[in-house]
Amino acid sequence: MTTTRHDHATGSTLLILAAILISIGVIAISSASISLSEVKFGDQWHHATRHVMYLGIGLTLGAIAYAIPTSTWRVVSPWLLLLAFAFLVLVLVPGVGRVVNGSQRWIPLGPLTFQPSEFAKFALVVWLSGYMVRHAVELRTELRGLLKPIGVLLIFAVLLLLEPDFGATVIVLGTAFGMLFMAGARLVYVLALVLSAIAMLVGMIVMAPYRMKRLMAYQDPWSDPFGSGFQLIQSLIAYGRGEWFGVGLGNSVQKLFYLPEAHTDFVFSIWAEETGLVGAVAVILLFAAFVARIVLMGYRFLVDDRCFEAYCCFGFALIFAGQAFVNMGVSSGLLPTKGLTLPFISYGGNSLFVSCVMVGFLLKLERFNGAIRHGRKKGQAKVQARRASS
């Protein structure tokens, strides 16, 4: 019974960590968006209300994901991949995809919008996990085992770059390469893939003047303080104003139309301003604990020789860790400016929906693993009892 209790505790810990991050997101968005909501909609709680509505939908989707058996995910994974591909093509069709700030990434669905790139991350992890189990030997010994996933990744990368969504491309490629490496693909092949992807992304930066401008602004934002460097400078001011303990929730100055995207891509900057270094570090530690718990679950599945479940855990951990690192890195000036949401915390329905689905999926895996271990232990106890009686 010790193992079962431990497994249930792990699942509860994952749920608690996710709930804390979600709660911080509600608080952060309510504070960061209050002025924008008042000016734009005449209701200071407009964005906060919509975020709570998104949260309700996300929790419902997470509950549905939790109710679906693990075996079903594995069976339908190729169809999920095809559906993700269809959505990525559909969003590029003129008149179907909505263009915002020069990017065509969203499909309008009445009061909501659907962002195919978020769904594609989830679908790719589930499909790749199943593929790596089915072709485990080829992946570890031959180059041809990598050809199919390389083809899929190339198609997805091209479609994402056509939107364009440079940030999602980096997360998708980074997650896939990490999963392939964890599955035992030969290091030389994975390194060749990584170098090829880096060369492609560098080429995209060089060919796009606005991306090159962002890169130069990241290196020295004060060279163009009212142009390309404005956003990063305002974000750094928010960090500086926060000092150790912050200026207090609701007291941010940078959210008063100084920092663009204060409730979305740069919500962590406002959180750091209002809660200080202590609050910022607390969120970083929460994400670290959340990702570490998922990795621990994956390791346990590997020990039990359940590779599909293990690879899904590792893939989701890479997505959460990658997006959190990039978002925080951009807002602190560690990385070039790139629009990526902070999971559970940034405003926006699609990221929250997929994050909740992944958590529901992970909680189901954990419960499934606990049940298997409990059954195995009961079987061993019966065998030992028979031996003792004989």
C-alpha cells in the first residue's frame, strides 16, 4: 500500500501545483489588465472575467482528457496528428484565418478563437510518443527510423513559419528533438537535426528584417528606446521597480500603457513589479517543481517499461519548461523578444485550454500507473502467501 499512497500523493502534488499556478494567473491577469479593460471596454474586469470563462472551459476539457483511457490516446494519436495538420493548413486559407499584427494564427469560432499551433504541440507529443514505441529499434540503430518524424517536423515547421509563428516553431522542434534523444536516437543524428534546425531558423531571422530588428534590439534595446527596444526597456523598468518585495498587487505603473502586452506575453514583468524578486522567484520555483514532478512520473513509467506514457510525460514537461523559460527569458532580456505565453498565467484561451488538457492527461497517467503498481503488489503478496502456506 505504500507505493499506491505515494503514487496518489504524486498525482495530488501535480494537481496542487497546477492549481496554484492557475490561481496566480487569475490574480496576475486581473491586476495587469484592469486599466486596459477600463479604457477599451468600459469594464475594468473585462479581461479577468473572460479569463475565468476560459478557465472554466479549460477545466472541462481537462476533465474530459482525464476520463479518456490511456490506450485510446495511443490508438487515436495518428488521427490527432492529421487533425493538427488540417488545422495548420486551414488557418492559412484567406478568409478563414484571422490576421492580427501581421500574423495569421487564429480561426474565429464565434466568441472564441482557435489557435492550431497550440493543439499541434499536444498532438505532436502524443503521436511521436506512439511512434517511438513502435519503431524503438530503428530509432536507436538506423537513420531511417528518424526519416518519418523528420518529415512530419519539417511540414509542421514550414506551416508554422508561414503564419508566421516563430516561437511555436522553436518549441515544437525543441520538444521533438528532446523526445527523440530521450528515446535513444543516436546522438550524432539528433545533433545533425538540431544544427540543421538552428541553421534554418537563423536563415529565417536574416531574411526577415523585423526579426533581425528584434535581435538587434535585444542586444542593445537603448539604441532604439522608442522603437524596437521600447517593449524590453519597459519590461526591465518593471523588474527594477519591483525590487525585493514589489510595489504591491494592483500598484504597477508599467501596466498603465507603458508596457505593451502587459496581460499576455509580458504578464510576468507586471507580476515581478508588483510582488518583487520574492514573487518572481516563487513562480519560477513553482514551475520548476511542476516540471520536475512530471519528469519523475515519466521516470517511473520507464522503470515499469511503459514507454508510451513515459515519452508523453517527457514531451509535456519539455513544452511547459520551454514555454516558461522562453517567456521569462524574453521579459527579463535574457532572450530576444518573441511572443510566447506563460502557461497557466498569461491571458489567452488556447494556451490555457491545451495546458489543462495536458494536466488532465498526466493525472490520468498517474492514476493508471498507481493502479498497475497496486495490482502488481497484490499479486506478489498472494504468491508469497501461497509459498508460505505450502
